[in-house]
Amino acid sequence: MKIKIALIQMTSALDYKENLEKLDRFLVEAKDQKAEYAFLPECFYSMSDGKEPTPYQVHKDNEHYENIQNLAKKHSIYLIGGTAATQFKTGSKNRTYNFDPDGTDLGHYDKIHLFSCDIKNPKGENKKIDEGDIYIPGSEPKLIEVGPLKVGLGVCFDLRFCEMAQAYKKDGANILTYSSAFTVPTGRAHWEVLLRARAIENQCFVVASAQWGRNNDKISTYGHSMVIDPWGTVIANAEEGEKVVCVNLDLSTIEKTQDSVIMGRD
């Protein structure tokens, strides 16, 4: 079976209205190319500077939730994997939102592994980032069934935790998705090798839509949204720039790969 997906790579700003206008254009392009599923990046709805949460937070049935839901309905397309800051009494979570073309909520995943780093920027200055300053972590992984797809949901830093991907594989996932906003230094060093490793280890597709560019004065992101096949081959790479990349996935390659390299024997 073959399906067509769209990767959305964008430079989200704090202003959700600006981001929605971009997404409208990108989703028109995705539909023009006959994509059935659109994979969105981390913080697609509103990107803060990492020091405090965006003021444009989602909670069930508020304006922001409906704005995301309406994107799926307006363009009659599955929306998968992208995140938006979501408000709770105890704090904010970085939550994926997933909708079918009718706007039905397919379930959510709250990012478990929050990014923390202390690295040097190009000027040689130490740059500390800790998502724990603005988010509280989720606690449960989430696999959603979307037509022929069984999608294990992950977000950015989750990519570094192979046991999470392996648990999804045991539950029958044929796609692992990592919506992301990788920093430029960590992206250059680790992004592709980690994506390929998760695909090879689990013999399934990896789909990773990413933020790219100068999001604000404090955050620049790496881009290079990718699709990796079960053999570990990069079959799509958006490299730099805001864009839509559409890709055909041949789901039969999963079984072919599993038959070629036999893993998981007792």
C-alpha cells in the first residue's frame, strides 16, 4: 500500500495568526499535491522565546483548539504530530494535536522528555536552554491509528530515547513521528543520525517535521525535516527554508525490511 504524506517545515513566530496564515498556504499546497496526511512541527501554533510560555495557549474547546481543528476540516486533511502549548492548572504542557479531515480529535500526546542543554553558540558563548522552565512533562506515550497508519507520537528531545521508540514498535507502530524544533548546533551534530537510528532499530518509517530559521531573538532552529525508510535511507530532506515536501510511503517496504534483517527472535 502506498500513501502520500506532507512534511510542513516553517518558522513559527509568537503570533498565532501569522502562523495560521502560513499553514493555510502550506496545506493548500499539500492538498494540490494529493497528500492525505500533513505532519506539523513542534510549536507550530505559537513559538515563545523559551523563557516563558506563549500567551496563546490551548485548552479544550477554546479559540486556539478550534483554530487547529478547523485547519483539518477546512483542508480536509489529517493533521498529525504538531504541538501547541496547552494550559493546565498546574502549568503548561507541550501537547501534540491530531485531527482527521472531519475535525475529529484522534488523541494527544504530551511531551515526556523535556529538552535541557548547556552548549556554546557560534560566538563561543554558553547558551542554556531548559524546557522545564516553561513546561511540565507528560507521563504517557501515545500511539494513534490513522487509516493504515499506526503512529507512535514523539516530540523533539524524545528522539534521543530509544526505549520509547522500541515500545511503540512492540505495540505495532509502522511510523514513528518526531515533530521538532532542534537547535542548530545539536541539529548539525545529531539530527540525521538519530532519525536514521530509530528507523533502523525499529524497521519502520520515521517522519520528522521541524522548525527552521530565526524564530525570535533567542531561538534559531535547524530545519532539515526528514522522512527515513525502514532500511535507514533518507527519502526526503527539506534542508533549509519554509516549505512543503510531499513523499510517497510504500508501506510494503516495512515487511520487506523485516524479512531481510530478522530481529527480535526469542
